Amino acid sequence: MMAEKADINSYFDPVCPFAWMTSKWIRIVQAQREYTVDWRFISLRLINAHLDYDTHFPPEYNAQHTAGLRLLRVASAVREKHGREAVGPLYEAFGARIMEAGPDEGRTPGWQGSPALVSDALAEAGLPASLVDALDDVTRDAGIQAESDEALSLTGKDVGTPIVHFEPPEGVAFFGPVISRLPDEEQAGVLWDHVIGLARFPGFAEIKRSLRERPQLASFGVTAQETGKTEDWHAGSRRLKK
């Protein structure tokens, strides 16, 4: 069973590629340091509910973010019925299908929230198939909203996903770290220690730039041997306007 207080609280939306990249890095360090990680929820669709998607985001974002919310409903049901430790394997199963299975190009926006994908992920995680019904359980949205609000209360609202809370509850939470390339096992620990060093300094607030490489993920059509196209993710996403 997961300890009552984890070493890291990581807030994720299943459709966010940068949250997925950070989660893979965290898992490497977790194995090396024997950390406990509590995988928590933040919904891009809910934290952006005040925005007009048609004018602020590319056309596919509404369906994509809605798919993320649908997947978090399933994760919420999994946590309720099978414990917090069941969320990590489910997130891994989601990510393998969404981020690692091939390019997004040509797929119908929102495909990430399909019952077929969720059924396959539940099976891989050893969870009951009946949990797919939670995709449409809107009664779970209030709890997901509360957890999203919790994440933003730790960082302020001008952020996206992921949000990582180091050494909670006393430690500091930040948006990111955002990475486009996955470090190897040796690099992972060194890079992590640099981030922790900054996080532990009481006066540290932010290091940021909005130019990002497309992550080395099959969903972007970028291999681990390639450098992804550099894009401006101002305000944490490829918004059409600020």
C-alpha cells in the first residue's frame, strides 16, 4: 500500500504530452531512489473552462482536453475502488496507447477518450472492465475540479501540466519540469538533483521559456534519435492568442 504521505505528488492530465514525458523521468528516478509517488489529477479542460476554445486554442484542443477529462473520470473511479496505488499503472497504460503508439495526425480529435482505448488500458493494468463506464460519469467532475484547484493553489494559476509537488506537504510545487527529451538513467538522477536543489531554496520562483521542442514521442512523429520542431507554447500551450 502507498504511504500516507508520498515523496512526490505529481498532478497529470492523461492527454498532456509534457506531463507524460515528466512522468517517465519521475519513474526512472523513483526506481533509483525508492520514492513513493502519488499520481494526482489536474484537468486541462476544467482549468481552461473560462476560456473560449474556438478563439484561444487550435481546433483539436477542445476534443482532446475533453478526452483527458473523460480519462480522469476513469482514474477517479479506479482510485476510489482500488486505491491510490492503482492510478500509476493505469496512467502508464493510458500513456502507452496515447503517446507511444503512433502519430496523432489523421486521428479523429478526442480519440484518446474512446471506450476501446480505456478497455485495453484497464485490462493491461489488471483492473475490471466495468470501470469503462466511468468515462461518462459527470458526477466525478467536482472532485477532479477540486484536485485541479488544489494543484493551482500550490503554484498559482498561470501554469499548465504537469505540476509536481516535491517533498509534500512542506515542500514546494512547480509547473513542470517540462522536458522534450527523456534523460537516460544516469542523467535522470543528476538532472533531478539539480531541480530539487532549486526547489529547496526558499526564494526560488521560476525558470521559464515558452520555446519548446516537440517531445520525442510517437504521437508527435518524433523518434528518440530526432530533435523535434521548436514551437512557442506561450501560456503553456499552443494557444492562438494570449
